[in-house]
Amino acid sequence: MKVSEVLNYIPKDELEKLSLDYKVDYQIKKLDGQTMFQLLLFSMLNVKQNSLRVMEEFYHSLAFKSIANTSFKGVRYNSIRDRLVSITPDYFEAIFNSCLLKFQKKYLKKKHNIISFDSTLVAVSSKLLKQGMRINKKGSKKYVKFSMAFSNIPLHSEIFMQQRFVSEDFALKELINQCSFSHNNILVFDRGVQSRATFDDFNKSNLIFVTRLNNYTRFEIIKELKIKENETDRLLIEQDLEVSLFNKHNKKTISYLRLIITKEKQNGEVFYFLSNSKEFTSKEIVEIYKQRWEIEVFFKFIKQNLNFNHLLSRTTNGIKVIMYMTLIIAILITVYKKLNNLKGYKIPKLKFANELEVLIIKDIILKCGGDPNKINEIINST
């Protein structure tokens, strides 16, 4: 059983310290910072379709009484809703950063220098969400965009609601500008980023990147480079070119860029890969881009299994809290996977939740002194 070891990533004394640092419990009695953290963690791990009413039921459950600092009879779903609106998300961000630092020190090696960037959208009825961007002007929904940096675990995340961030050229560039990098990091992103100026900016900042281009992109060949290995499992590498790209105003990029043109072995489909690396071979660049798929798998997991496709709160404050809780749980599950040599996300999350339940049952038995009749005393206690 490894759950107890995983939970050491967020010890209670650290939660208490952060509660004081961020003053989350000022004039608060029932739903203090630790209790809110524990309630969100417990409910998000145990149900796919979490909601405020589900959290209310969890709050009054025997299992939660055994792990919470306090328990009060008068907590309703609307109290939880109001607390999500008011509690500072900085508290949850600090917990996330603490977990991230512990994970990085123990697990992240040089081979994890590839950082993927991507975004996912969550849609809500326009009547329910005051802020938000529109994808379709005639549609009845507004969208919240979550953009993330990912390398084995989520490293950084931002919420975008302003209309201009519909474009990944703005959203992902903003996210990347907020991140700090080491000299050996490689940035990987999809075709959402197409701005030629952005490519030049990354070059000026000495950021090595790998991306894809649309195969109708206009370019000018500067030099044809030698191909050392001309195929991967799926693709034939036909050309490795140093190029300049044209923007919509017919202006050319000024920085060093490489365009690798490939063709799929089975159906002949053409793929363009772009990088500013002078060191990697064309095959390495193609293989680096392939690792971007991991962030797609991660988005699928948090939407299907951590209820991330549903906004538990429709305020910016509440949305940030849930985002950081989702990232914290993702780190805990990844640690659990590593400790137990598991793959994927769905089964490790289920096993984690089951083992947590066993720990809670053991705690209840200890509190009862082995006497099941004392359970009612715990249930009725405040």
C-alpha cells in the first residue's frame, strides 16, 4: 500500500502553515482552508461527476469525518459554493507548487526536458457564465480555455476567458512567456501556434521548439540539409530544409528555421514539422513532436475522470481553485503510478481511491477501539 506515502506530499502541518501564510481562515469557522482542500480531494477522487450537492453528502459522511479537522452539521451545498467564491486560489496554488517541487526533486531527470504546451476548452451556457469567450458568434455557449505546460506532470496552467485568447497564437505564447526554462528544455506545441513573429521571438529568446505546420505553408528554401535516418515507424522523411516562412503580408521570417517534410507510409499523407534546432537530426525532431500526445491523454483523463469538463464553480475564483486541485490530484496519482509501477491514469486513480478508503476504514476502527457499536458516536459527533 503506497497511498500513505503519496499523502506525505501534502502533510497536515504544511497545510496549516499555508493556511496561516495566505490567511484563508480569517473569520471562517466551518469551512476552513484545510477542510476545503480535504473535501475537494476526497470528492474528486471518489466520484466522476462531482457537484456541490455531492460534496455536501461527502462532508457529512463517516469517512470524511475521520479525516477532516472539523465537522459541523450545518454545512450545505450553498455554503460550499460561497466558500469556493471567496477562498483565495493562491492557497491551492501554493499546495500545487509544493507538490510539484517535491516531484521534480525526486523524479524529473534530464530525459524529461521536453515540455508540451496545449489547451483544452470547457463550454458553459451563456446564461450561466458571465465571462468567457465565444467560438461561434451565433452559439449559445461561452468557453473557458485552460492552457497547460506538461512534462510527465502538469507544470503550469493558465485560465483564459478574454476573446482574443481564442487564438492559440495568443494563449500559448502568453503561457510560455510565464514559464521559466532551463537551457536544455525543448518546447513542443501543435499547429495552433502559426504566427511567424512568434517563431522569431522564440529564436531571439533562445527557446528551442518543435511544432507542426499546415502542409500548404509558403516557404523559401535556403539550404537542403542531409538526412541521416530517413524513416520512423510510421513516416518516411523526404526533406530536411533550412527555410524562411512567409506571413500573410508576404514578409519572411528572419531567424533560423528547419522544415522537415514527411510522408506517411500507409496512405501517403504529408506532414510538415518545424523546429529551430541545429543539433537534432530530422528523425529526432519528428520523434520529439510525437511525445506531445501525452498532454492529449492527460486532458482526456482529467475531463473523463476528474470532472474537468464541468465547471463546479462559475466564478473566476472558484474555477482557479478547481484547476489547482485537479493539478494536485494529477501529481498525486502520477506519484502513486510510479510507486506501484502502473501505467495510464484511470486504473491508478481507482486504486488510489480504493486504498485511501481502506486507510480511512482502518482509522475508524482504531477510533472505535475495535467496537463497531462506537461508529454511531462518531457519526453523531460534531
